[in-house]
Amino acid sequence: MKRIAVLTSGGDAPGMNACIRAIVKAAKSNNIETLGIYEGYTGLMEGKMKVLTTDYVDDIVGLSGTILKSARSKLFRTEEGVKRAIRQANSNGIEALIVIGGDGSFRGACDLSKYGLPVIGVPATIDNDIAGTEYSIGVDTAVNVVTDTISKFHDTARSLISDTPRVFLIEVMGRNCGYIAIASTIAGGADYCIVPEVPYDINHMCSHIKNKFEDGKAYNVVVVAEGASSVNDLKTQVDTVLNIESRTSILGHLQRGGAPTVTDRFIASQMAIRGVELLIEGKSNRMVGVIGGEAVDCGIYKGINDKNKISEKLIKLKDILII
């Protein structure tokens, strides 16, 4: 094998650049050249690519987002789009491809593999909803961003006069996975947490908040996963039941930014190196991950079809800490 390629697809995630860097260096150590494909599958179809040298990627490990950019393509979802991408891969001497992204990106990789191009998937999504790995690239940074934000809400809430009870409702990302919400609740000391995996009862939540007020706490911070409820809908319910005026905050894409944490840089590097190893071993349609601190791999369709679930232990830990 003389030349491989790498692209990033879907939503950006902190740590993608650390992964790109490690791929280039792992390939270089095996005398393999790496092409960087710009703008995801759109760039592959249009031939937007260049050789990535170790000098070029040396200083990108701490950058958030992706230097290769990302784009979504309706054309690539068609047979003609996939064939166009394969023609570009063949004409540029690409012998294998590593795709950094989520389940949708992996589906695109599998479409390419049907035409004989070996592919490896590296999970990168702040949602942490990809099965086959304990962590996806970007989730640790996102949780740290949300945790820091919760701390800031605590800072300002402590300045409120005690006879004016307040509720702060913070909506976080995660699609249908509540990992960001529950992990940041535990780490940030929030007072309640709503996730898609556990049905919530508005009366139970308001009773919990009221008890905290009666115990002398002047404010409550509630973290809401976007897949469980809209904070605006929740505000209407909370205000009605508790006869207060709650405050809402939707963090949105703020969670995608910021320099990647040490954990994200580390797991991105581990997964990248294992991905290159798999290609050298002649493997395809595999997804790499990290379990128990070690790089692992599984069939890429597991990452496409299965979803990570929040463990009962994590839910129990959260329940204890919000008392």
C-alpha cells in the first residue's frame, strides 16, 4: 500500500484534527502517503485533495474543528455520486480511505466499499451515540464545555437574593443520546437532569425543585438533553406548576468549539493509529473505538445500526448526586 486518504464528514468535533495528525504520522511510519480530502464526500467527488505531510499536521493537534472542512452532499447519496467519488479515488491513486465522522458518514464509506475501496471508520461526534466504543471523538470536550457553563450558572445564581427562587433550564446537544446531559450534570453539580433514555414526569421534577427551595436553596439548575424536551416547552410547564419565572439557555453549537481536551486528543490518536494498522492488515468495513482505555475495532455496521445507551450505573450515580 502506497497511498491512503482521509476525510472528515458530518458535524465537526474537537479532536478531529488530532486524529488527522495521527493518521498522517502512522502512515508515514509505514512509508505510506496520505491524501487529505477537503469538504467531505463533496470534495472527494470533485477531487479537492492534497498530500498531507508530517510538517503540515505537526501543529494542528490542539485545534478544534477540522482543517479538512466538512460538507453534506445530496449528490453523494445517489449511485452517480458514489461512482464519481470512486473515479476520483482511482485517478488519484487512493488505495484505501479513513472516514472520520458519525453514522451517516459511515454509511457513505460503506457505499464506497461496495465498489472495492477499503474503508475504515473513526467515530467523531459529540453526541457519543456510536456503538462499539465508549467514547467518540469530541464528546469529552463537549462535556467539559457544558460543565464549565453549569459552573458559571452557579456563580451568577449564588448572587441572587434568597427570597427570589430561580430555575435555570439549560438545553444541551446529543440528539437522542443523553450522555452530554447526564455527564455534565454529574460533573457540574446540576440539580436535575432530563435525558431521552429516561421518561420524565413534570410533577416529579417540580416537586424535586420545590423540596430544594424549602431546604433553603435559592436556585436550581436543570440540564435538558435536546432529544428529551425543548427548554421552551419545559419553561411553560415549570412556570405554571411552580408559579415562578424560570430562565432558559440553549447552548447549541457552543458545545462543538474549544480546544480538544487531553482525553479527546489521546483517544483520537489511539483510534487513528489502529485505523491505519487495519488498512495495512488488509481489513475493510471496520470501525475503530476505545474501550477500557485500549483501541479496539468492530464491524462498521455496528456503528451504523446500533446506538450507545446510558448505563444504569450512570443513571444511578446521577440520581444520588442530584439529591
